[in-house]
Amino acid sequence: MKIGITCYPTYGGSGAVATELGIALAARGHEVHFITYQQPFRLPSFLPRVWFHEVDVGRYPLFEYPPYDLALAVRMHEVVRDHQLDILHCHYAIPHATSAWIAREMLREGAGDVKVVTTLHGTDITIVGQERSFYTITRFSIERSDSVTAVSDYLRDETYRAFGCVGCNVEVIHNFIDPTTFDRALHRFPIPADVIGGRKVLMHISNFRPVKRVRDVVRAYAKMNERVASVLVMVGDGPDRVEAEAEARDLGVSDGVLFLGKIDAIAELLAGADLFLLTSDKESFGLSALEALASGVPVLGYRAGGLPEVVTDGVTGSLHAVGDVDGMAAAGIALLTDPVRWQVMSDAAASDARRRFSQDSIVAQYEALYERTLAAIPAK
């Protein structure tokens, strides 16, 4: 098959999954074309059967904000026409699925066609799509897609609840990990030993948006550090990083918190972590948590959104009510002070992640979806 993939190419779970999916599809013999405004951050400079097509958003004084969605539709149209793509796989409903619908209508004017598959990842449904100004176009884009997937049962149910889509069947295909990458035995922790100083390593990876509640991460760390000498490694960047830095200063733990910024290769970092903290109040899936589990790192998180589908409470990690920093800290202290219990949970985390979310099985689900989509009657 010839597959076009459009995603947000910057840091975030949706872009990471979309890129890894494209790489895996190419390795299985498919032709993959990434169509977006810059090369996805997890995409190497060259791979067999993989192409990158940049969307050029022109500048014109009339437009205060250049119309990226229209430029994307034009580029999609060109790539489908020139490379005879079978599928446009859009990660996020708006603007990507909207642009794909426009591109398909343009193709049909010339007696061409393409199938549109849309994968919903989270904020396109739970935050952006429910804004009044975007609600109608989000629902329209979902209903006009030939096939729609969501990365968790929670997100599928939220889509039905929020939009009441008529005639749209949302299929759940979970995110996945490459077990050959997220294996702590294969990597050496890159932070120097003298920086860690023999302390336990707690880790958080995100885009530091308000939904991630990164101040709670720092608060939980401060409580655990009172009982167990530890460091907190914060990976990523975003609007609330300054809030997390301020919280660390206010609590007097800034010397133990390392803000590393945006880093592409996180498997090496996870290989040295003892616990992973994820305090989102809305988490459609939790890809960073899955990558931690695959690396044998127990996850402490909030019982919110799709995270309970990833973390098995009491087996591969510990889940708590949103805002229960004390409960999270107590669970962390219990694990960090019991090496046998930690090892059992670490082994269970790695095993469960590989069993339920392996790349081979999930990519095969997408292949089957593409085949069913191509065999179906064209969407109206």
C-alpha cells in the first residue's frame, strides 16, 4: 500500500506514534509519505520507502495568520496525485482530517480518489474539538473520514459522548512501543553518576501543558525525597515549565530537580529511572507511561482518562485520584524502600507492556484497518 501520514511533527505522543507507525509500515514493505510542515522529530534523515513532503505556508500581507490547513490540503492533493497514494492517515481530527477531506474533494473533481483514516489522540477531542468555534468542524471531519480510530477506550467513549457522531464507528487501536528500543538492559544512563550521587531517580516526560499538572510532580517528589534521597529528572518543555521550576524553588528542592528540556532519545534516560510520575488530569492514553513500563519503570499516576488502560494498579504501577499527591508519594516511598517489591513490579511492567502493546501486533491492526477501508464503499 501507499500511505500518506500527517501529524504534528513536534514533541508529543501523537507525533511520536504516527512517526513510529510510518517507520514500521515501511519496514513491512509499504510506501510511506509524511506530509507536514517540518520533518517529524523521530524520523531519521533517510529510510527506505519513506518520503517527507514539506508543507509550504506562504506569507501574504492580507493574512494575519497564514492558512496552514489550506496549504496542507493542497500539498496532500499534490502528493496523492503524484504518487498515487491509497490512504491518507491523519493523526488529529483538526486540521488534518479537515484538510484531507478538502484534498479528496479536489481529487474527485479530477476523477481521482483517496481513502481517509483519522486517528484521534486526545486534545483534538477533549479540549480543542469541544471549543464552540471548532465543535462543528471537528464532528464533520470525523464523520467524513472513511475510518476512525481512537488510542483508548476512554477516548472512543468520550468522542461518542461529546459529539454523538452519526454513523461513525470509532475503532480502538492502542498506542505501541518497540520492545527492542525500550529495554533498560540495552542502554547506559547518560546522566553522570556524580550528578545522581547514588540517589533514586524519579522521572517525568511531557510537553508541560496545564493538563499535565507538573507542579504536582514536583510536590510528590518533594514528599518522597523527605524519606528517600532522590533526584527528579524533568524531560520536555512547554508553558508550565516555569511553574514547575517555581514550585521546586518554593519547596526548597530545586537542587534535586534536573530540567533537561526537549530530548529526542528518551530510552537511555528511562533505562536509569526508578519511578515514572504522570499527574495528568486528562490523559487519553499516556505514551510516555507506556515507554516507561516497557523500560521496566513502575508508573505512579492519576486514575484519569485512558491511563488505567495502560497501568495496572498494584501490578505495574500505582494509580491515585487526581490531586492525591500524598497518596502518590506514599506509594513511591513504599516501592523505593522495598527492593524486592520494586523488582517484581519492574519485571511485571516490562512484561505487560510487551505483551499488550507490542509494535508488531498494533501495526498489524492498522494494516488490517487499511485493507478494510480500501475494500469498503467510498464515503459520501
